[in-house]
Amino acid sequence: MITVILTWIYVLATTYLTGFFFLNAITSLDCMAFVNSKGVSKKYKIRYQESYIVAGIVVVTVFAQLLSLFGGVGLLANAFLVLFDIAVAFYYRNRLFEEFYLMRHVLLAKRDWLWYLLVFLLMAYGTSHGIMHYDSDLYHAQAIHWIESVGIVKGLGNLHLRLAYNSASFALSAFYSFAFLGKQSFHTMAGFFALLLAWQCLDIKTIVIRRQIVISDFPRIAAMYYLFTIFDEMVAPASDYFLSTLVFYIIICCTDMYVRHEKAFVPYILLAMVGIYAVTVKLSAAPMVLLSIIPIYKLFHSRTADKIKAFGFSVLLALVITMPFFWRNIVISGWLLYPVTFLDLFGFAWEIPKGVAQYDSMEIRTFGRGYNDVEAFMNVPFSEWVPNWFGQLSLFYKAMVVLSIISIVIYVCCVIYFGVVAVVYKKKPGKLVGNKVFDLSSRSMLNLADFLTLSGTLILCLVFWFFSAPLIRYGIVYVLATISIVFGRMIILLFHKLEEKGSGVKEISYKALVALLAIWLVYKGINIVNEEIPRFNPNYLLVQQDYGTYDVDSFKLGDSTIYYPTEGDRAGYAPFPAATHDLTGEVELLGETITDGLKSVGR
């Protein structure tokens, strides 16, 4: 736990300073200036401190991915970042002191620092130990080890097929693993993402002050449920946890901005960039790119020369975020988006054979549908695999899937309503719904156009997940987030309508929600304590639980010794480099050493 805390302090410091420089550089551009209601152009001021941290994470991840293309990501990379951040701290010292005193005043005024500290310690304890994800000992650890040691090499996926599953989260984990210290490779960044989300969820306590329910309360509650679910698993550097916590964070921030009637376009651009970053963490988040519709509309609705420049700069930012990811894909597997094979653009010597990639893709899809035998069930029809898949879900997840389907039906009805109003009243999109239709004066929910955009993005993510690899742990974030937005808005709308009739339902519902939330939090807290008691290990209060260890054998590939497990397919972190089995006669070197690359025999 102590090692987790020390690592997180370092991560907070470096990402904050890096993000501070990055966001100040962006907001200083003339094209990013905000024109207020009086027509005065002003530099947009970042309002929330966590924005610097998230921006810093994106920048450090891009930096780590670029470095991995040319060599290992370790001591020198961290030394460069520290020197850069020292320069940033010196240059912006007056601004940073202002931000520090402002944040200190806010935290001390209501003793909020106690809550943030408590959550910090709780999440650090959860990240210190737990259930190591199966795939982490299968390939996450090896992927991170490669990035730490030598970066990536051509055709690395030919050595271990799962290493072709590229994720930006592996580069970030390698950057902050401190493996160069020689003790162990720490894997704290999935927990750090969970920490940022937990801090974001803390704002649910403002419900006591405002005495009413707002739309962002619902995704916060859904995110809190997810955090309780992964509390004993976030010790693993699995990309699932990075992605899910990131998507929840984006949705909460988005709804918060709507509730607060954010007028500037800059925060929507930055949030869209985080959505694009999420795609580099895991491809299943591809529909999150549609969040870019919101800032694009804001830029082109009343476009000016500066707004066109802002759009062009945003496109450039998106390319900077995604290009290292695509570049790594090509080097690792020879494919732009492995295991997608219809984009056969290169034909490099180290390319994973097309048939192997297609079979791998089918295996992912078949496993997600609840079958383990690919040969027997790869072509099972939709009418057969859906009942099988649904039948394997727990009762809770079955209920959530049903609610998500109902959410889609509600969404379709809203789209139809939107279209009818557009035809009847001949109004512009975004101005169709006013107080004559819905009471929005309390800023408690999204207007219809924004609701359709945000919910539509989540529904497309849900559909994309379901028809690609519907393993519930991959897509639970889309299930819960969709339900929270659609039903949240409908519930608030219902309460507003009932309140207009003087029924007092709004006040009653508020009190009921607060009471149920408090009871639920106490219940989940007791569950965590009960589950932790039997697996408590005092050693983890000091040092984080390491990856698993397995018995291995080895074979030679040129002058390199390659390890593989004697049983099963997991080798963990330490036996390096590792494959799943003896590849003699299946793989050969592109050059004299393994760092020159590998290719499949016969290519």
C-alpha cells in the first residue's frame, strides 16, 4: 500500500504539471478564446483541478507510446519528464501558487480534504492487492515488460498472439511501473484511474446542499457501483478497467457541463479529445468519437475564422493522440487495427498471417458469446447464441440488459418526438425544446438535443460491444451508463411534471434517494470489509502484490532464450520474453536478434 501511495503521489505531481503546461498552452491560443454574453473575448480558464491531471495522463501516454517505438520506457523517460516538470513549475510558479492556495481554501472550507484523503487511502489499499486478472498474467505483464525493456519490435504478435492486442494503457503502466529500480514492476495505474473516478463521484455529496436530483447524479451512482465491483480486481493492469473508469469519467463530466450550462466550446473539445484517447485504450470505445459532434456543432453553428482554426487545431490534436497507437499496431502486428483484417494495407514481412488474425477475431467473438470451443460454435446463429449468452448472466446483469433494451426503445421514441416537433414547429435543432415543453429552469437535466447526442453515443457503444465481443465485463460500462442517462432523464422529467401539480413528489423522491444511497453505501462498505478479512496480508500494507509466478520451460530462437509455461498458457511477468508454447518451426527472426523482429514461418 505504501508503494502504491508513493507511486500515486509521483503520478499526481507529474501529470498535474504536464497537464498544467499543456492546457495553458492550448487556452492561450487566440482561436480558443471564449466570447462572453457581452461580446468580450477572454481566455478560457480551466475550472477544475482534475482537468490538469487527466490532460497530463493523455500527454504522458502519447509520450510513452512514441518512446516505445524506439526503445525501452524507463529511467531516462522519467528523468526527462521530471526535468520538464521542474521547468514548468519554475516558469508557472506564481500561477501554481495561486492555484494551490485556491484549492487549499476550497478543501479546507468544508473539510472536503478529509473525504478526498479517505478515498485516496481506500483506493490505494484496494490497488495494493486483490485478484490478478487472468489476462494480466497471460499477456498484460509481458506487454508491459517489453515496453519497459526494449520497447516494441516488428511482428511481436508472432511471438505471442495476445501481444498484438495493443493498448495505450500498457505504455502508461510501463512508464509508471518503476521497474528500473530493480525491485518489481508496479502496476498501479488501473487503480489510479479508479481513484480519479472515485474523486469525481464524491461530488454526489452536494445533493445534500442542493436538495434536488440532477442528471449527473445517475451516472455517478452507476460509476460507484462499478468501483465497488472492481475494488478487489483493480490491482491488475487490465485495459478493461482503464476504459470503463475513463468512459464513466467522460459521461459524468459531460453531464456536469450540461447541468452547469457551460457555454464555452473549449471544455467540450478537451472532453472529446479524452474520448478519442479512450479509443486508443481499447477499440471497443470507437463510437465515443461521436462525442466530437458536440464541439463541432458549437464551432460551426455560429462559425468565425477563429472557430475554424480551433476546429483545425482539434483535428491536429486528435491525430497526435491516435497516430502513436496506430503506428504501434502496425509494428506489433503488421495490421492497422488488429485483428481487423479488411484493412489489408501493407503486406509487411512481419504481418501476422491473415488466416490467424481472422481466427483470433472469431475466437474473441465466440468467447464473448459464452462459448469456449471456437471450432464447434463459431458459426452459431444469432437466435441461438443470444439466449445462451443471456442465460449465463447473473440475475443483476440480466436486469441491467433488459433495462438497457428499454432505454433504447425510449431513445427511439425521443428521436421520433424530436423529428415530429421539427416538422410541426419548423424550428432548428437545439432550439426545439423550451420551458413550454419541459421545465428545465432548474438545470437538472439535459435538453432534448444534447440528450439525443450523448445517449446516442452510448447506445452505439452498446450495440458495437454486443455485436463484437459481448462479454459482460467488457461492456458493463455502456450498459450502466446508458441506463443512467436515459432513465435518469425520464425520472427527473416525471418528477418535474408531478411537481407542477403540487404533489410534493420531488421533495419525497429527493429524501428517498438520499436515504437509499446512504443505506447502499453502508451495505457495500460492510461487504468490502467482510471480503477483505479472510485475504488480509500485512505484507501488502507495504509492498504491492506482484504478478503471478508459473513453472516454465524454454526454447531457443536464434541466440535468444524464450520461455513458455509447462502447464496452461500463462507465464506472468518475470520469465522474459515468454510465449504461450514452444514455437520452434513456427516463428523465425527477421534479422540476427529478436529485437530485429519476428515473422511467421512461411511468410
